[in-house]
Amino acid sequence: MGFFDSDIIQQEAKQLFEDYQQLTQLGSKYGKFDRDGKIVFIEQMETLLDRYKVFMKRFELSDDFMAKMTVEQMNTQMSQFGMTPLQMFDQMNLTLDRMKSEIDK
């Protein structure tokens, strides 16, 4: 069975995409959130990033050809922006840290 044939992989990919879409839509209203709402939003984004990192690690550790191609495609796409996937995650975490530090301002 191929990597992408796994029901677990398909379900997690679907759930990650849906959760990301929902948080992105919600994030457009971030400026209107009260302090507690901002904290919850940031925590949910951190959780989503952690889930995404685990999901991508599955690709990296897989021997499946399509999984390896997916990793290569992501590396190629990120290199067009002058960064690696790890740098992208680091940048996203820095942004969330900055958002945390500005909650009480």
C-alpha cells in the first residue's frame, strides 16, 4: 500500500486542511478579539503547526516514492521563497511569539 493510500494519512491531511482553513478565516477577525480570544487563537495555531510538523515528518520518514516526491516538491517551493520548510515553521513560530507579546499592549 502506498503512503497516500492510507486512510489515516488521507483523514489527517483532510483534517489539517480544514482546520487550517477555519483558523485562517477566523484569523481575519483577530484584531477584534478580546485578550482571551487572542490567546485561544494563538494556542490553536500552535497546535496546528505542531500537527503539521508531525505530518510532514511522516513524509520525510516514509520510504514511499510519492511521499519522497512530496517532500522534494515542498523543498523546491520553499526554496523559491529563499527558505527551507524548517525555516518556514520557525518563522511562523516567531510570528506567534510576537503576537503573544503584543496581546497586552
